Amino acid sequence: MSATQDILSANAQYAASRKAEQLPMPPSKKVAVLTCMDARILPEAALGIKEGQAHVIRNAGGRAPEALRSVIISQQLLGTEEVVVVQHTDCGMLTFTTPQARQLIATNLKLDSGAAKQHLDSLDFLDFPDLEKNVKADVDFLRTNGLVKGTKVRGFVYDVKTGALKEVA
């Protein structure tokens, strides 16, 4: 069975046991969590978040520049008042640079010209060599962004081995 088939089967079980209550659209804790898409992080479990309590925004590396649109919507349209940035130890984003990623992808896809190659060459993979420095930079990016006014922003490193958070910004 494929992974998608597994997901569909699990969803059928979930939907069958789900209570038919409708939660309000704005999150009750008025918080948005920005974290990495890494499969070793389960934000709901690690951060004690329940359904309806927080927006969870995920991308590769938990990067604020890529998540800005979602953070603005969360804050301005859906009433969140805090952003928690959570990046993590042993992150894949620490293992390559943007030029390395572009070269690998171009090789894998056999791209040497054309629209796909131009698009690839314009992508910034938002790589970073220093985890704590990056959390601080992303927190500063949000705190100083004129589109994210009045929002408390804090930054943490999540240890994928222990599950513990360490505040760094």
C-alpha cells in the first residue's frame, strides 16, 4: 500500500470517530507557531497544542521569510498576537548551500536550460550554517517587519533527541 493510501485509510478512521463540533477559525490561544517540516517534530505533542488553539506554519527550516505571508494572515486576518519560531537541531538545512542545492536538483532533473532551470536558478533555498544565529535572525526579521506590527515574537531551538526547547531569542 502506498503512503497516500495509508493516509486515506487513517483519515477514514479519524473522520468516523470525529465529533461533529465546529471550532472557530481564529486560534483560541492567539498564537502562531512557525517550525520546520521535519517529520521528527510533532508540534501538537511537543508544544502541548490542541486542535483549534494555534496556527502551525511549517516549511523547510522553519524560515520566517518564506512564512511571512502566512504570519501576516494569521495576525492581521485571524487575530493571533504571538509568534513562536521553533527551529531544531540536526536540521537538513544545515547540510547544504543554495548553490549546492541548485546544482543537485539541476543534475537530478537533467536541467541545463529552459523555464524550469531559470526558475531553479532564481530560488533561494534559505540555507543557514548556524542554527541559533538563524533563529535570532528570523525572530528579528519578524519583529522589525512593518507588516507584523504589535506581535510578540520569541525564538527557540528544539532538540530532536530530547524533545526540549531552548529559548535563544
